[in-house]
Amino acid sequence: MESGARSNTALFRTRNSHEAHLPTVQDAARAAPRLSRAQSHARRTRGAAQPARARSASPRAVVVVAAAKKRFGLDAARRLRRKAQFERLLREGERRALAGYTFFLERRADGQPRLGILISRKHAAAATDRNRIKRCIREAFRLEQENLGALDLLVRPPYGIRPSPDMVARVRELLYRVSR
């Protein structure tokens, strides 16, 4: 061994031996030592023998509300998630092109509108830009969904688009025009 390099086991060796003295597994039958002392913290448990301290009644009233669907939410039921749904819209859906955006849509008898987004690296090379574009499209759909009716909608943005603050307003206007 070089003079400058030391092994980790050298720390555990005694002077006259090359064996490392490491502690072995302790006997499980021995209980952990318990030191009696005053409880330093009033909220901590006081051991198994003593009950927890009594709590005062909470001044806050808890109201149980049934989980209602958000009016402007975008939950899983409002998204196209399966490959078959995307392929069906691409094959059989009505295609409209407005301001560089391509919309594939299909009207349904009833239900909420559902959104799908087609975006690839051709649209934006950086993943952060693609995510920002998708976020803008989702926000526009979320705000405009009450006016869309029962509709499956697949949106493909134009290639080379840059996400901008006015993109949401522009896509909202296009969604309004597509739904008519």
C-alpha cells in the first residue's frame, strides 16, 4: 500500500493485529435501558402505562362537504388519455385548421368536453417549452369548457410556436370558433 493512501479498515485495526474489531449484533433479549426523568415536553407520550393527556374541545367546527366537481376543473374525466381515443379522433374526427392550430373534434351525445394535446419535439425542442405550450392550451380549455358542450377535442399547435402570455387568450378565441 502506498504511504499516502489508507484503507478504511485501518481505522479499526489495533496496533499489533490486522483484524478489524467491529461490534456484532447485540442480544435482542436485553431491553433498552430506561432512564426515569420528568417529561420535558408536554405533548409527547408519557409511556404505555399512562393515558394521553386530555385535549380541550376544538374551537373550529369541521364541516363535511361532499366532493363536488369543480366547475372549471380539469380532472381525468375531462382529458383524452388513451391511445385509442387519440387514434379515433385522428381517423374519424372532423379536422379544422385555424391560425396554424389543427383541431380534431367529434361531438358526443352528452357529457363534458374532453381535451387531448398532440405536441412533439418539432413543435419545441426544449421540454420546458413543450410543457409551457401544453399548460397554455389546458388553461384555455379549462376556461372555455362550459361553452364547448359534449365534445372530444384534440389540439395540435403550430410548429415553432413560442409560449407567450397572450397565447391563452388566442387559444380561447380559437376554441370558441371551433365549437360553433
